Amino acid sequence: MDFLTICRRVNDAVGFQGTVTSVSATGYQATLTQAVKDAYEDIQRYRPDWEFMKRDKTVSVGSSANEYTLATLWGSDTPDLATWKYINYDYKLLRQITYDSYVFQDLTSYTAGKPNYYAIEPYTQSLLITPVDTTYSLDIHYIRDIHLLSENSDTPILPTKFHMAIVYGAIMKLSTFIGNQTLYDTHSANHAMILGQLMRDENPAKTVRKRPVA
């Protein structure tokens, strides 16, 4: 479903009068569209590593620089990176070190070659890498920034079968706004059910290895 279709589903469920013809609305419909936006963003923030939020990008580094801003790597002033995960080089995991460990090194005597290790500048999220002797391709894996809905045809990035989670979440917000507890109770149960299904499909399983204590 696109943004407009989701708003229409919410409008019908809540029982507001009229038809939502555009997400650029005023009055009560502006409250409705904002509830949809908030419900969608809430889902994205609910877990830090949703599968649907993961992205990868191939970038190039060369001998002319050791530091690369996100704008340089993405070729855009609005990169969609929120959190770095890891970097692959030549199908292998490139070693990451802390920012402090990187800046305390004297790289002037470092022999340039293949990418050896990297660090992330904590304030700008810039990539810092050991000096290289030519151009190399790196495969960046990251968590993307929050995806926003703004136009009628905008489609959420979570799997289509879970778009109703946004509908239920928006109805919950609006039922509080209009003071309808029954509506809230009904759709909070629906929201919990579909969110649980989303977590099973799109949230990586965690395993814990127990070690005996001697």
C-alpha cells in the first residue's frame, strides 16, 4: 500500500467523515496523516537491526585521501546511512579499530598498499582508512536512516504483507486522540500480533553460547 491508501484505510476504520484525497491535508485529516507517519517511524525505531533496514553500497577509495565523508562516499548531500555495520574488502571482513586508536597512529611512515583496517569518525560518521596505493572497491554494509512518508505514492520499505502494522498503529494513536478506548483495545491487539510476526520474519535471531565455569 502507498501512503494515500494507508491513510484511507485508517480513515475508514476510525470512522472520520469524508474521503482522504491527498496526504497534503488540513484539519482532522492532517492529524490522521501525521498519525500514519508516526506509526511508520515507530516501527522502524522498534528494533535497531530490522532486515528491511539493512543496505549495502559499493564505494571506491584511493591514494589521494585517507578520510571520506558520507557525502563523498554516497555522492549526495543526503546519505541514508544511520549506523555502520561492517565493511568487506575482496570478499573478506575488513578489520575495524576504534577512532582513538586510528588518530593516535603516525600514518606518515605507513607503507601504502591494500586496505588494511578502518575507523569511523564518531561525530560526522566519516570513514577513515589506512593509506592505499591505488583505487580499491569496498562493500559497505549499514543500517539505513529512518524512511519518511511524504507523497501520495510513497511506499513503506517494510514488506508489503506487514503494511497493516502501520494502519493498526495509526488507529491506536487516533483512538487516543478521539477518546475511543474500545477502538484502541481492538487494534492494539491486532498491532501486537502483526508486530510479532514482523519480528519473526525481519529481526535476526540471537543465540547465546553458554560456557562452563571451571
